[in-house]
Amino acid sequence: MGEFVEQSLESLLPTFEQLSHVQLFTESEVNAFVKRCRQFEYRLNKQEKTPRDFDLYAEYLCDFLKLLKSRRTKMQYWHKLKLIDRPMCKKVASIYRRAADRFQGDLHQWEKLINFLNEHTMRRELAAAYTRALQIHGRNENLRREFALWQFFSAASPQNARTQILASLRLFPGSAILYSALFTIEIHFVEKVLKRRKFITEKRGEHKHGSDDSDEERVYDEEVDDSIMNLDVAKAVVEQAISAVSREAVSEHQCTWMSNPGRIGVCASSSREDVSRSRNTPVRRVSSFTQQDVVLPSASSAVRAKQIEGSGLIGTSNVETFPCFPCLQRRVDQKFDY
């Protein structure tokens, strides 16, 4: 077991050296960080693994990345991102991927992997994660919808988005959220084409006349009859949805799903009261720290800033603030079961 642990740590050896070299962390902090990573690696190499073993390691590295970002902001040092931050992001992604592959039936593990990859714009790995997740959870409508929206908005591939959403509609012909996603794709596609047409038309006006632009004039002529640009496709989607979706599926009690690519299972609202309540309540993100460790935006930001300065927390901006390195280590000790 020990040789596999050391082999896994050797992949992060250049990162450990750079952390100490650029003086973002002291030598003692780097040594404590390596020691903690070794303990987590031993947990991942035991015979019987649990999802909690993977989650603890991944959350610890994620919190360390946020602490690293805080120190970069404090010191105004933004060099060697590819040598420090990127390898650690890949390490976290590999941990989430191992957890998802080992516990394939747990959709929550795939959600963690997809959300992390989307947050750090790892598009190639994210496309592979979506594909692998759909091979196992192919009957999940929301997962298929999110993949199609991600293909359109993030990957900039309208054709793949349409292919994915139409294939999903063949499996779920009465799905309201899939028809809503298809309508969103068609409307935003027309918007993109109009913006592109305006941009190219303005560019053409700046050039001198004399070149043969007959093809461009034919393609970008506003008088050209186009079923997509005339919203005929979007109208057909609405008509098909009205005839295919039952009234129960679009009732007031069904949750409306937000068009937020890369986020699985995000419910916009179930009632008007929930919406009004959520607007006045700060969103608390689940992390590996308790509520006393996380500073949330509020009206009394000045009071909270004084609390931060007195407690040794890093940063005083009106965003989530993460504790210092010793606090990070102590919190992990409380959750770590030896």
C-alpha cells in the first residue's frame, strides 16, 4: 500500500516544491499539507472504501485551493498558475472521478464531479464526465437537459445540443423540461445569429467597395426567408410541446428548472413564497467548515469585517472568506476518523 501512496504523492511533488519556492506558504505549512495528503491517500488505498473517504480528500484540496487563491489575492502574486493551481485541480477531478466510477449508481457523486469540472472550466473532462454519466443514468431527464444546455452555452455547439435534446425527447416524448430546453436553445440560437449578422454587416461597411461580396450579401440579406430566423422552428417546438405534454406536468405545483448549465437538480422555485423568501435570505454554501468559519454577505458587513480581523481570517472582502491554514488543519482533524 505504501508504494502506491508515495507514487500518487510524487505526481504532486513539483506543486509542493513550488508552493514553498514562491513563499505563498511557509515550509512548515507545506510539510503539514503533504502529511495530510499522505493520510488521505492511505484512506483511498485501503480495501474497503466509502464515498466519505473520497469526499473528505476532495473537499480538503478544494478548501486549500480557495486558501491559495486568498493568499494570491493578498500578495498580488498570479504567476505559476499552471505549475501550482492546475495540477491540484486535476488531482481533485481525478478523486471525484474515481468516486463516481466506484459508486456509479450514486448520482450525487456524478453531480460533484460535473459541478467541479464546470466551475474550473475543464471542458474536455466535463464532456467525458457527462457522456459517462449518461451511459449509467440515461433515464435522468434533468441530466440530459443539462448536458444539452452545456453543449450550447459553454461548448458553443448548437448542433450537438440539438442532437442531444432531440435524442432525449425520443426517450421522454412528454417531458416538459426537455421541450423548454429545446425552445431555449432555438431562441438563443436566433439571437446569436442576429448578433453575428450585425457584426459582419458593420465590418463590411468599413471596407472599401469593389470586392465581390455577392455571396455574403445573399447570406446576410435580411429579406431572405429563413425558417429559423423567422422563429418557425421555435413555434413548431411550442406547438409540439402543447400537444405532447400533459397538463399535470405543467401545473403550478411542478418545479421550474433554471437554465443553468453544469448544475444538476437546481430548482428555481416551487411556490411564490419560496422565491420571495430566497431573495431576502443569503445563500449558504455547504463546505467542509462550520457556519462560524464562513463569512457570508449581509447588511452588517462592517461588523463582520472587524470579526474577521480579530479572528485571524484571511481577507475582508464581501465574499465567502476562508480560515487560515492552522484553522483548516484543525477542522479536518475534527472530521478525520483515524
